Amino acid sequence: MRVMIKMMMTGPDGVTFDPARVIGYGTAVSGVAVFLFNSIYQVIHTRAFDPQAYGAGFAAVCVGIAAVGVGVAVKAHTEPQS
């Protein structure tokens, strides 16, 4: 698990930490956790599930994760190679 996290946070050389990856993936992971917590909290306290609102929120989370991936791919040519 530790190796996988390091691979996600470093560039192709496996040594240099990439700020875009660290901030982007950290924001994406915390965003998913907050979204799921808020969805569960809402269902528990209101006893109602709104699939349209859940779908819209989930789509927004997916767009955020895709934006991180696009950002990393766009700057891939500027990273040091191993």
C-alpha cells in the first residue's frame, strides 16, 4: 500500500514528489470521503434518498477526479525521466 501511494505521488522517476499529484489526489480523496459522509448523514437524518441529487453530486466528484488526471497528463512532458 505504501509503495502504491508513493507511485501515485511521485513522477516517472519514482523519487521526485509532484505537487500537482500530491494536492490533486489528496483533494480528490478527501472530496470523495466528504461526499460519501454527507450522503450517508443526509439519508440517516431525513430518511429519504434523492437519487437525482446524489447523481449530480457523484458526477461532480467524478469530474473533479478526471480534472486531476488531465492535469497530470498535460504536464507529463515536463517531468524528469528516469
